[in-house]
Amino acid sequence: MAIVKTEGLTKKYRDLVAVDHVNLEIEEGECFGLLGPNGAGKTTLIRMLIAASPPTEGHVWILGKDLQKHAREIKAVIGVVPQMDNLDPDLSVLQNLLAFARYFDIPRKEAHRRSLEVLTLFELQNRMSSQIRELSGGMRRRLLLARGLLNQPKVIVLDEPSIGLDPQARYLVWQKLTELKSQGVTRLLCTQNMDEAALLCDRVAIMHLGKILNIDTPQKLVERYGDSGVVEIEVDPASRAGLIRQLKERGYEYTEIANHVHVFTADSDAALQGLVTSPLRLRRRQATLEDIFFRLTGRSLLE
Amino acid sequence: MRLFSWRFIRVWQRNRDVFLRLWRPEAPGFFAEPILILLAMGTGLGAYVGLVNGQKYIEFIAPGIIASYAMFSASFECTYGSFVRMEYQRTYDAIISTPLSVEDVVAGEIFWGATRSLMTGTAILIVASAFQLIHSPWAVLILPLAFLEGLMFGSIAMLFTAVVPSIYTFNYFFTIFVTPMFYFSGVFFPLTSFPELVQRLSWIAPLTPLVYLTRALVSGQFYPGLIGAFFLVLGLTAVFFLAALPAMSRRLLK
């Protein structure tokens, strides 16, 4: 049975449909990735899943219970790691965790034990009595993650958990998130980092303009939409228009990124060389999740 | 409409913990200032003022100072204090992702505001007693009254906080609503010394009944009009408290 299930979940603002009839089934213990460009509706969708935003239409069930009716009970077993830092700057690191544990009615002694445990997990045990403003951006983010685990959640919702982290801290976070799998914790990961999604997620959903375009394992998505590989063509501005016209005429699928055009094709390099008169620099490589992301959601900015 | 649960105490506890860490910079505003005003106005201006009943001026203003600063405490806490937590620190967002609801948060904030009123009232009452300005044992009831007053002004402030676009809007709240009450609710002068229009406005200001109730508890002289004043305070508290809950829900649960 799906641990998180939505049916026709929709959020409308005055002149905008932020989330448009989303149906999701997230299985117990999996890491489910939610990918999409800014403005795709990811954060709004997540806010509805944690009862911070009432849906305009549709339903959410978590652990088989209707979220609208059992919000308190369900929130007790969800961990939330928000994108925006909402640590309590009036309290020290340890006090932050103790106050948070109190919201969950965790007894004082147990709260202490768990606080030390999660601080150690994210290598913050030496910063217990620090002020929040004394922490670096990376430490704050690790503390947010630590706080999200305090209630030993069955489902943890992570909105861009590794944003602003240096590579060392990012790998630490990825490792911890992977370890949660062995504890059977279901993870809903909202990210724009394709490496993160490919590495951590069992399945990903690609979201665009409020809709879910595709749900599959990262590997199958890449196979389905990029099995033929990608040819990166470096173009100079003068020959760009000509190349694009040729690609369109011959029905190639492509995306434009900076001064490169990425073409999804198994055709030989020679065939592509013939497209324009000036010599082209070509590089053939395997398709990645990022290619698929661009292919499905387009290249231009939404906002 | 959804009401709050006992879990509101968790928000109160959070605010208490912060207060215990950070009360020192706040102490002058809420403890020293009212005591300075009481002594400056009471002894300075008091030297020129003769009251009809022969009462000393400082004795006349002491209960009003208690009531006013109880008002200021809850009003500041539930406007600027709450707004900073809600909008800049995102503390409310963090709390409502736990089993607490928006209603619990609002109730916790208002009860904390009332606690601030109680603390302020207690401090001034102790100083006033030390200066032998308190003559009735009934004065001990000023403490629960200050708490009730804090609930009322905290609720009014919280309703306002739920609808303001920015923190600067609180200037209106204090300039148009709170500060005039300080001067026109019978704290420094009996209402009868004002022109009739001002008197009428003063009678509908929510601070006025509290000034009269506090004054009666200090002097131990009671009269039937106080019953109406007490129920007016109770009624206003209930109305504004119940209005603040859904207003804040609308703001936060978007």
C-alpha cells in the first residue's frame, strides 16, 4: 500500500493553477524525487502534503489516513526539512532541538538523548551551545536535517536539502539520506540537482507547470528518452540559426544550452557534420537525467 | 471554526525559554520606564495638582500606570514580537509542521502576551507598594486582572498582526489606538475633565474599564458600574480572541 497517496490534488490561486490534478503514490521505504524547474509547483505540492496549505481540490492520504481529518496525528510522524531556513534564532542549537521535541511531546530526557543523536549524525555535536547566527550556511542546513529526524519520522519531506552545501557536506547529507533507507524511512525529495536525484531516488517524478509529466526510475527515464545518447555540438553564434533550422527540418530532438546544442540521436557524427557548412565540434556521450529534464520541461525560464 | 488545544502551552514554553535567555535588554522598557513615569509625574507634576477628594496625585495615577503598561506589554509582544517570529524568523511555519495547529500557535502567543502583562503589572505593583501607594488588600486581584487585560490586548494585537501587510503598519496601531488610550482613558486625569466628545470616545476605549477596575482594587472602593466594566473586558477578550484564530489561519495556510 502506498504510504503517501494523492488524488486529483489541485491548488489554484487567483489567476494561477500552481498544482494541477496531481496523482501520486509513494511506496513505503522508497526515496521519491520530485524534479521540476522553479515555478513548476513543487513547493506548493509539498506544502499540501504537510498540511501547511489546504488543497483547492483533491485528497491526500498518508499512512492510509485522510490528511484533512487527521492532520495532527499525521504531522506527528512526518519530518519536514524546509527550503527556507526556519531555525529559531532566539535559541541555541540544542535549545532549538529541545523546543522542537517538545512540540512533539517527546519527554525531556528522551528529547535530550535524541538531540545528541541527531547532532552527532550530522557532525554538529561540538556546536550544541552555539547561537544560530554563529553557524555557517552549511551547518544550518545540517541542523535543519537533524531537526527533521527528531520525531523519528516514517516519512521525511526534504525541500532542496543540499542547496548551498559545499561538496563535503553534500556527500555527508547524501550518505545520511541513503542510510535512512535501511531504517525504512520513506523520503520525498524535492530537488533541482539531477546528480542528487539520480543518485538517491528510487523513482522520480518530473513536474512542469503544475502537472506531473513522468514518473519512473531515473534509469528507465534515461533509457526511454535518451537511449540513443546525446551529441553535444558546439556552435558559434553565426551558424547557430542555420543548424537549428536543419535540425528542425530533419526532425531531430534537441535542446539548446549556452553555446551548445544537445541532440538526441544515434546517427553518426558524419551525418550531423553535413548539417552546416562550417566545421562543427562534436562530442558524443551517454544521456543523463539532466538531458531528460531539459527535454521534458524545455529550456526557457518559467519565471 | 477550529479552536485551540492544550498544546498551545508548547508555544508559551518556547517564548518563556527565549525570554529567560534574552530578558535583560528588554527590562528597561517594561520595568524601569513605568516606574520612572510614576515617580516623575507623581512627585513632579503631583506637587501642582490638588485632587477634589484630597488624594495625592501619585496615588491617583498609580493604578492607571499599572493598567497602561500591562496594555503596552501585551500589545508590543503580540504585534512586533509576533510579527518578527511569523514573518522574519518563520517560527510559525516551523511549529505548524509539527502536531501543533495555527490555532495553538495563536493561543500560545496571546497567553504569552498576557504573561508579559502579568509580569509588568507585578513589578509596578511591588514598587507602588514600596512607596505606600496601595491601601487595600484587594490590590492583589490586580494580578489576575492584568493577566485578563493581557489576554484582551494580546488578542486585539494578534488580530491586527494577522492582517498587516508589513511591520511598519504597526505604527498606525500604536499611534491611532494604543498611545491615545494611554492619555485619554483616565490614567492621568479624570475623564470628566475632557470635552464631552473626548469623554464619549474615552468610554469606548478598551483601556478605560481596566483603569477604573484597577483603581477600585487599589482603593478598595467599589461601585455597581464596575460590574459592567468587568463584563465588557471579558466580552471584548472573547470576541477578539475568537476572531484572531481564523484570521491567522487565513494568513498562514495559503
